[in-house]
Amino acid sequence: MDMERLGEAMRSEGYDISDLPGEGKGQGYRWRYRGAAGSVRIAEGGGAIRFFTTFVSGGAGFREVNAWNSNYYFSSSFVNARGFPGLNLDLDLDGGVCEGRIRNFLNTCLTADPLWRKALAK
């Protein structure tokens, strides 16, 4: 899997993607969806697809992040260096995956993001 193939798969699903600002072409995509945005990249070495999003929260901190991590096992949330919460989801590519699994992963990202935002906004 490379960024070009990932971009083709995302565009074929109708996703709104563009090259990440400040990055070289094909280094990652900015993904706009449902009033939010995230980024999608291939991890160094090509072993995973990585989804990332963050938001400027109204007070969400370590307690909310830890509660998310305790309840949702296939993602990780954290507080970044600027104090904003972030969410990561990874799809392991070792051993190969079919295009259907990639579509499923992208759908999981779309499902997890609003749940995460809601959980941290409490």
C-alpha cells in the first residue's frame, strides 16, 4: 500500500481529500468529513495506515482521554504538547489487507470521531 493507492481508494468512496498543507505531495491527506477534518498517512516503513484528528476542546483533559482509552480498545486518545486532545486509529498492513478492509477501516474512523468528540465534550 502506498499513498497513491490509498488516495485512489478514498476518492472512489467519494471522500473529500487533499494533500496535507506543508507536506510534500503524496505524504499524507487532509480528510474533510461530517464537519470535521483529520489526516491519513502511511506509517514509516509502510506497515500501517494511520488516521489522526484533534480539536481545541472546551476543557477536555486527561480524565476524559483516559476514560476513552479505557472503553475503546482499537484507538488511542492523548493530550498533545499544546494541551489539545488527539485521536489515532491504525490499520496494520503487515501480511496484506484487501481493499474492503481499508474501506472498513475508513468507516471505523468516521464512526469513532464523533463518538470521541462527544465523549470528550462532556
